[in-house]
Amino acid sequence: MNFKTYHLNFKKGLMPLALIVLIWGFNGCQAPKSEPAIRTMDPWAFRSVLDKKPRMLSLAFDSVNFAAYDLSVGQLYKVWNGGITKEGTVFTNKKNIQPTSWGAPYYEEGKLFNQWAVSRNGESLPIELKYEGYLILDNHITLSYKLILPDGEAISIEENPEFTINENGKTGFERNFTVDSPSADLEVRLLQASDSQEFLIVADQSKIIDFFEPFPKQEKPAIGAGYDHLGILWMENSDCYTCHEEENAMVGPSFKQVATKYEKNPSNIAYLTKKIISGGAGVWGTTPMNPHPDLKENEIKTILDYVFTFRPKEAVLSSEKPIAKAKKVKLSKEEPVPLKPGFGAPLEGIHPSYDLTVLHNETFQPRVGGLAFMPDGRLLVSTWDSIGGIYALEGVEGGDPKKIKIQRIASGLAEPLGMEVVDGSIYVLQKHELTQLTDVDGDGVMDEYKVICDAWGASDDFHEFAFGLVYKDDHFYITLSMAMRLLSTDRQLPDRGRTLKISKDGSIERLDYGLRTPNGIGVGVDDELFLTDNQGQWLPANKLIHIQKDNYNGMAWGLSAAQEQNPPVASPPAIWLPDNEIGNSPSEPILMKDGPYKGQMLHGDVSNGGIKRDFLEKIDGQYQGVVFRFSQGFTAGVNRLVWGPDGALYVGEVGMVGGWSWKENQFGLEKIKFNGKSTFEMLSIKAKPDGFEISFTEPLKKEGLNTVLDELVIEQYRYEATAAYGGPKLDLETLKPTDIKLADDGMKIELKIPGLKENNVVYFNLPIELKSNTGSSLWSSEAWYTLNKIPK
């Protein structure tokens, strides 16, 4: 290396006056470059986990020269020649893996000047560093920090990094600084990481630049490098980790369970290979495993070799017998009739009372993370993908999608899964930060990425999502999911599994806790906040939850050591969403604004697909209610919902390879608009002291009604939270009404049902023969009511 900076050390005596002059002559009045730079990576500045560090900002100055900043501590992390392996959910659909840097560092370990320090008259002062955001103009970036002193004074620092080439053709890395200090007796220094006595003085309008000897061409590590076992690699290249973990059962069995059940022998390997390729269900439960026809047999063999490493030595011998080939069984005449859409099976098609318009196209295929409208009518779409972008769509209210103008106005965001527009300003929720975006130069593209809040705990775990965003009563509301790949000795970081209330000054109020994967928060009935959560460990089914201060929602992983000794009582959800029936991955709830459903709520679902409708009522001061199927027919799983100025409901869709998708589709942007047509279906179900009242959108046909209602199916069951993934229906029983009354107008029926129990789900399946007065059949026959309380 050929350093052109000056490394100062107060321990070596007083600094010569000539050297002071030389430093200021070199550093004085250096301004960041203003000419537009050419970058080869898109986006060239992006947020992500990097090298297992969260809250990183990576900068690709060209195809081989990189720098990265650890924004959690406001420090330059690394400067290197090489590249970044972009792996992970948004880049390659892989779980349990994140981006990593590769290549040769320009600075030897510990030789980078990146530790901020402040002294007054030679005496060191304690400081609090606050990262405040960055500005990108003409493809140059400027980072902003504050060094806050004990007395409240703050030193503002702006840093503009860049790679350059000198007259000898050597590559150099320069850092231009602007320092705004409140007092002349304060001195700002950058300490060397390995030795705090080695430092550089950083003054206003100063520059630090180092030139380096040329490096040989760096080669990207071979595929599989860094893996303890290549079976992990092939599983990450597939969707295995979507449903399986090493030790714990999830959607599917754990590797340990599989390895315990099957001995490692040619017969079982052949059986399991066929099972992996073909998919199917029945061995471990009703949830089907996806087929994997693209995996080669040698890749599957490597996967199974890794799985068998989890076989315990004390495995029961009786479980080691090869599995016999399944015998072909003829179907009996009593085989159940195939279920019909809306009658035991998911709906097909858009709700008849709504018209669908497709807004995505061949060149714009967003995996939607957030939706919001600008005051001028433009629709903003944030994308959960490798771009991490925000797009502004002009003309979405028109009748011709081909005339929509699309402009990318931001990029490089880390998994932006929420967005709001407040007083014309754009706020976006990233994985590790709530950020305000500003167009500084008026060209329509966001230049400033300002931190509003980044005070919650974060690690490199892929499952630590931040969901939202809701702005209500001058505050932002977000939800944080829990990590899913922790060691048994690790604990969830602070604020994981919580709903947070955030002020514009960045201060946090913690509302509830014990959430698992709360992918959706919205304003619902009575202007109250609601969220949805995803079943899994300690959550036997999906939930629609009314957000209440200090509520514990059941996911035990986030409990403290003290709480584990005396666990709190979990609050019941407003509505249980039984897994595989009416929910798999529920998403954003939203209040209905039109039609006969006005005042009710909707929520989407990514894996179960479509939109569900929720009717809520208050019993003893707590919400409970019923969920109905509402609409299917969208391109992909429904993730985000927003009402447009045109009265249409805009539907943002998402997915990834594996379990988190609807029919393996990954993108979609559409809208539905009420067309005024009536659709015959249940409108609401209300709890009564001795039963239920079911209302309809159209009068029932009275002729033969009693005979039809004899076929009405009603069941009740309860759930119990356990450490196992999901959970069965407990105390399942069939109920029979003793009396059924039809209202005079034919719009509702009252059911007297003995044996109802509180804290149970009551399932209704109306007969397929039930008709309206005009002869229409039900759009959907099923409903799931959560009976937390029986009204008195």
C-alpha cells in the first residue's frame, strides 16, 4: 500500500508545526466531486445484511471496487476489491442465507480508520453516535452522522466516499468530510480500529485519501465454498428451508425426525428420492410437500446425506425398516364427492360484485411490499426484491392499463414491507429502519434517505421482518417478526414479536408482544388497529388480532427468562383463521368502504391466496367475530391492500419459490372495483345468548328451507398453544340446532344451539342446496366464528 494520509500519534511527542501546515494544506477546502459518476451495478448503493452484520450499506463504485458501512455504529466497515454475493430471500429465494463480500481488502485487518472520537483541549469525551441517513445526487453519496456530547452539544459530520485513480494509474479511496462543530475547542478524530492511539484529525472540508498497489483479478468463490455440507447448498437452492428445520418440526418434519424414522440404506434413499421429486402428502400430515422435478438425483442424494447426519444414535430399531411399496387401493363407491369452489374448497375467480383490472405487465412485475397514494393520485409501489425499489405509477385510475406511466423513484431499500404518505412526504419501512424519502433536486427521484427510527433489535436472521406501515394520530405503527434460526442458547432480540408505536422524533412506545410473523397491520372497525399473525410454534392457527397495550399474543419465544418461569396468559385473537382452511399466511387488514360490506374488514393471504372478509362485534368490551371467504382470482398471493381515490381497492401481490406463495406465483398488481351487482352470501354472523344469527345479502328462498337447513353442518373446537409447529383442533364436536327461525323479510335466520362453549371456534357449512329468493346459489358456504365470549 502507498498511503498518502498522515497517521498521527500524540504519544510520539508534540506535532511539528510544519506537519500541521502540511496536513491543512493537503486537506483544506476539499469538496465532494460533483460530476455524475458511472456505476455498473443497479442499485449501486443498497441496504442489506452483509457478512452476517445487519443494517449495512454497501456501495459498488464500479465492477470491482466496493465499500461498506455499518450504519448501526456509523462506521466504515470494509473497503475491498472483488464483489458481493447477493444471496437470500429477495435475491435468490433462499432462506437462512444473506449477502456476503468476497475478494481482497484494500486495508489490512485493524488498519482502517473508522472509530469516531472527540476531545476537548486534549481530553477525550464520551460520545453517542447517531447515524442520520444519506443523500445520493449524481450517483455520489453523502452520509450524515451526529456525534452527541454529554452536555447535549452535537457535532454534525457529512462523509462523501469515492474511488479515484491517480496520475500513476493507482486506485485510491478517498473520504471527503464536512464537519460542523458547535465549539472551536472540540477536535474530531478517526481512530484506527486495531490501535486507538493511531488516529487522523478530521476537520471541516478535509479529505483522507489512500492509494494502493494493484491487485490481481479477484475470483468469486466457487459454489459451495463456505458450506459445512453441500447438502445445505442444494437445500438453499431449492425450497427445503421453507418448510423444514434441522431440529424442530415446522410445516413439515424436522431433519432429525426424518433421519430417525428412516435408516440410511439404498431402499430408503430410493424411496425418499422419489418422494422429494414427486411431492405429496400423508406421511407427516395433510399439508402437501411441493414436487421438485428440477432436482437431480445426485443433488437429492447429497441432501439426504446431510439429513441423515441428524440421525440419533439411539434411534429405535423398529423404525429402521425399509418402507414397503404402497399398494394400489380401489376407491370405494362411498368416496367423498370432490369439493367445489366456495364449498369446502378455495374460491375461483373474482367476487361477482367486483370488476378486476390488471395493472402489472410484461416489463413491470412487482413483488409488492407496500402500497400508498400520493396527493396527486400517483400510486406508489415498494418491491420486495433485489432492487428494493419504489415505483410511482401515473394513470392507474384510467380504464387503459397500457397508458400507465411507471417511474422508479427509489432503490436499494432493504425489504421495504410498508409505506405511508404523510403530508405529501414518503415514509417507507425497511427491514431495519423507518425512513423518510425526499426529492431534493425536483427531478421526481428520491435523493435523501433520512432515518426516522432504527432503535429496535436486529440480527442477520432472514426472518426478522419489519411489517407495516400505518400512520395514525401523528404516530407510525409497525410490527416486527421473530427470528427463526436461533441457537438454543440464543434469545430473541429486544422488540422482536412486538407492535411498536413510533413518533416522528424516533421515540418508541412498545404496545403488545408475543407475535410470530405479523405480516399486516391496518386501521379497522371503530378506527382501531388490527394485525394478522401466522401460525407456527406456539400459534396453532393464524390470527386476526386487535392491538391492545400490554397484550401477550402467545408466541413464547420472545418471553424473558423470568416470564418463562411464570408465563403470562395469552389474549385470545379477535378471529382464529384455521390453517389450510381459511389462512396460511394472512396479510394486511383494511376497512371496507363500499357495498353491503361497508364497515366490515378484509385481509389478504399470501399462501392461502385471495382476500378474506371479517365481521367483528364487541362482547364484554372485546372484539370477536367471523371470517368468510371473499375473493380469489388474483395473479399471486395477496400481500397489501389500499383504497384508491377512484374508490377501487388496489391489491399488491407477492411470493417466492416454495411455501410462501399462491400456486408458485411471485408477483402481481391489480385492482377491484365494486360494480353494484348483488352476490348471494352470508353477510354476517352474530353471537346470541343461546346461539347465532346469520344475515344474508339477499332474502332466502322459503320453499323447502327447513329440509335444506337439516343439512347444515356446525362444529366447534378449540386450540391450545404448544411448542410444536401449528396444532390440532382439540375437543372437536358436531353441534345440532334445536330451533331455526327465518326472519319475516327472509334476510336472516336465528339458530338455537345447545352446548356452545366459550374460547372455541364455531364452524358453519351451509348446504349447497340453499338458494336465494331469486334462485341464486351461495358464493361461499363456509364461515368460522371465534366465540371468545357468549353474550349474556
